[in-house]
Amino acid sequence: MKTLLLVRHAKSDWPVDVEDFDRPLNELGIINAPKMANLLKDKSIVIENFISSPAKRALHTCELFSQVYERPYSTDASLYNPRERNFENLIFGLDNTINSIAIFSHNNGISNFANSLTDEIVNLPTSGVVGYEIDCDNWSDFATASKKFLYFYSPKNFK
């Protein structure tokens, strides 16, 4: 069994004259990302590794999660402006020693991918997290493996 978490980057800023790729998190995003990570950790949700889009807002979100979990992270350029196939190709190549992974990316791609996995419809808000159980031992079997929706958390869980 494997566990896949999909995380949309935290709330970002829209500074003038800054390219989309370089947009930073805003104050709320910097607060919500570690809150979400701590919520998951408090619920004993295991995350062994993190992979993020290299875009500044996604990467900073990932860094904040990895600090809470004290786990490594890496980046993959295919997670910026992704299509469903980008997520699948990344997952197919994961090391099979990793049993639980969190992938940080952007809408609309991350919500579209989430909605392709099960019948549970999810529109990930900023800092939103959705988790799935993947019935396989090898990530290369992801496409044909049975997938089960486990949970969906949003920053609204704090209000």
C-alpha cells in the first residue's frame, strides 16, 4: 500500500512586475501552510517525502511542510502548470521504498488530477490537502492500482 497526498500551494501574493513563477506566498499563506502540516501531523498522517513545483509559492509551501515533518524535499519542473499526465509520469518513477509522498502543485492541474483518481470531487483551495490510498507495492503500477479517497483538509478546518 502507498499513500499519495496532493497539496495546492498556500495563498500567494500578486506583486506588480513579478512573473507568475516568482510569485511569493502572502502573509496568510505563510501562516496556513505550517498550520496544515501540523494538522496532518497531529492526525498521525505519515509523509516520508515531498516533491514540489519549483515555482516560488509552491516551493515555499513545501519547505514549510518539510520543516514541520523534518523530512527531505525535492522539486520537479513538470509540476508547474501541470497536466494530469505530468503527475502520473512523476508518480510512475518514484522510488518504491517511499510509501507516502506529498506532491505540491497548482490549480487547475492538481484539482483535475485529484478528480481523476476517484469519484470524490475535490476543488483544492490554497493550502488544501487531499489524501489517497493506492493499492500497489510499486509506484509503476499506479495507473492500474485501486485508489481510495482518504481525506480532504482545507484551511477552513481552522475556523
